[in-house]
Amino acid sequence: MTGRFVISEDGRGGYRFALVANNGQTLAVGEGFASKVACVNGIETVRRNAPEAPIDDQCVREG
């Protein structure tokens, strides 16, 4: 099984999603959304746009 997206209420009447690995570690967290539908759409946007996204390292120093 691969990671999963977890939707939760944010305490302000909105919703957030997190991408969680099999070991329970949170890998990424989405912004706050006003509705659950918008949150699910945010998940679908990530799925569509980042399946093989390159790394754009804009750090000034090495490390």
C-alpha cells in the first residue's frame, strides 16, 4: 500500500489534507480549504500535477 491522503477539520470550520506515508509520517500538508469539496479538489490537483515533479532547489548554499 502506498501513502494516503487524510482529510481533517481545521478547528475554524475549514478542512485540510495531509499526505501520510505507510509508517504514519506526515509528508505534506495542504492549505486550509473552506469546504470539503474544495479540499478533495486540492488533493486531486496534487495527484494530477505532481506524479513526477522535479526538484527545484533554490537554496543559496550547499547542504
